[in-house]
Amino acid sequence: LRMVQRRARAFFRGPAARALAIFKNHGPQAGASMPHSHFQLLALPAVPPSIAQRRANEAAHFRQCGEPLLTLLAREELARGARVIEGGERGALVFCPYASRFPYQALILPGGAEGPAQASFLEAAPEALGAAGAALARQLRRLKALLGDPPLNAFLHADCRDGSDPRAHPWHLDVFPRLTALAGLEAASGAHILEVSPEDAAGRLKMEASPA
């Protein structure tokens, strides 16, 4: 993550970069064309529509409530507990989101019980990068132990140049195994059929917790 941050900073020195696509593909079914483990980082000249819509929702919530939507989400998930995999004791909150698109999807938010620590990935402190990276490694080990090294994607939601208040958009990681194919309903409508509830997924993943 420290290397990704350095490359992201280099991309954003130029005026053409409006958004970043930072992702990991693992396995051919998830789009990986190379067998070794790797991240990819692309600088985009426009903010993709799905990212723009998410950020618009986050910006609207921040204007209305004065706090990031992810902070509210983190607080409510910790209070409920049923979908939490890691509660922030080691510097990152890991949970299966309520409206998961894929079975065993998980969000990783750097920061403890108080919610996401920092908005800007480009300015994130080494401690936050270390905590998020360690949480990502633990989550990948859980998925491998539980599901037998499944194909998966990981996406890092980072800074954009879209004119909104950057405080509304804390950086975080989204990790989702690709156990099911995107069929006609998903491809045409964006509505996903979830075969494992996020509560069941979190419970099973917690049973695979690694001490490392």
C-alpha cells in the first residue's frame, strides 16, 4: 500500500488524472491475466459513473449530517455486531456490508471504533496504511482457508478530483470473492442475488480468524 500511495501521488501531480482505479484481480474468473500476486493502478481522465454516484451520495450525507457516511456505517455495524469480522482492535474495521453484492464481500476501513481514520489515501499516515494492509492480508487468508483460494477482486476507494468535500470520502478497501457469475439480471440492472447473507458470511469468516 505504501508503494501504491507513492504511485498515486505521482499520477496526481499531473492535471489530467481525475480519478484512480486501484485494484487486485486474483484468478482467471476475476480477470487476472498473470499468475503472480499483483495490484494494478490506473489514472483515469474522468470519474466513472458508479464511483461518481457513490461519491454524490457520500457528499450529500456529509452536507446534511456533518460526518462521513462511512463513519455512520462503521458506528452502526459495531453496535449491531452481526456483520463485523474485526472490530478495529488492530487498527482497521472489517465487516460484511448489509447490501453486499457478492457472497463474502467485506469492507476494510482503516481506523478503530471511532470510524474511518483519514479521508485522503494520498495523505494517509504509514500507520493507517500498515493497519489496512495487515487487515487485507488477514482477510485474504480467511477467504483462502474458508473457500479454497477463490478468485477475487479487491478495490481501493481513493481520492478523486470531482469538486466535492474530500472529508466526505474516507479511503477504504472493498474485497469480494467471485463465486458466482454475473448473469443477465446483474449485468442488465445492477441488482445482485446474494446466496449467503452477510451475517452468515461474517460468522464463517470470523471462525477462520488468523492470529498473524
